[in-house]
Amino acid sequence: MKVVYGTDECTKFIRPTGIGLGNFDGLHVGHLALINTLITESVFNSFDSVLYTFSSH
């Protein structure tokens, strides 16, 4: 897993990429289902996968 802070590297995707976007304030069953769907669909379509979230304010 690679952790990126900021958005500079987010515009440098070379391959098709599935992106999960949200405020994941903890990993409960609903969030895990979304993340698993992102990974499953990305693998099926030969995409990279990225989970984009926000820090607490």
C-alpha cells in the first residue's frame, strides 16, 4: 500500500484507475463493502485502484 499526502501525485495515473472517494471515518461493514467492491471491480477490469479520503478537520 502506498500512502500519498496531498494531491500532486493524484494527477499522475498512467493506467486506467478505479477511484473510491469518501470520508472514511472508520472501517465499518459498509465502508469495507465499498472498498471490496472497488478492489474487485478494479481487478476484473485490469485497473489500478485508489482510495481517496480526507483528513479530519
